[in-house]
Amino acid sequence: MADPIAELLARLRARLGPGVDVTALGEVEREVRSRWGGQWIYVSARADVQARNSQIITAVLRGESLREVARRFGLSRRQVERIVSNAG
């Protein structure tokens, strides 16, 4: 199984270059592993959830059904319902 924490830290080291504080990265790794170690977590493939949610709300306000919107965005009808109800 892949280790997303190790991958993220490796990418940070590569992007930040030779001046990166590896001690600080190690501390962050320990903190994250201490907090989340052993947990199954979901990492969203969508980088811009707020923009997606705005599109969902707009579609529902235009009169599209929850089912249609859910299908278009790859969500369950219940997830779309929650997004719309949390919008206020």
C-alpha cells in the first residue's frame, strides 16, 4: 500500500530544494503520523471543493434534480443534499 505522507514529504523536499529544513519536515511527519497513524482516511481527488460545491448549489437552484446533479458530479444524492442544505 502506498504511503501518502511519505510521498507528500518527498514532493515537498523536491520542490523546496536543497535548502529545505529536513528536521522540520521530520517533526511534521511525526506529528501527522501520531495524530493519524493507523487510521483509514479519505483523500479527495478534487482540489477545489468549494468551487465544485458552488456549481452543485447553482445547478440545484436552477431546478436540476438532486439525482441529475449527483450523477454529473460523481456523488450520491444524499451528498448533494447535504452540500445544498449546508449552504444555508
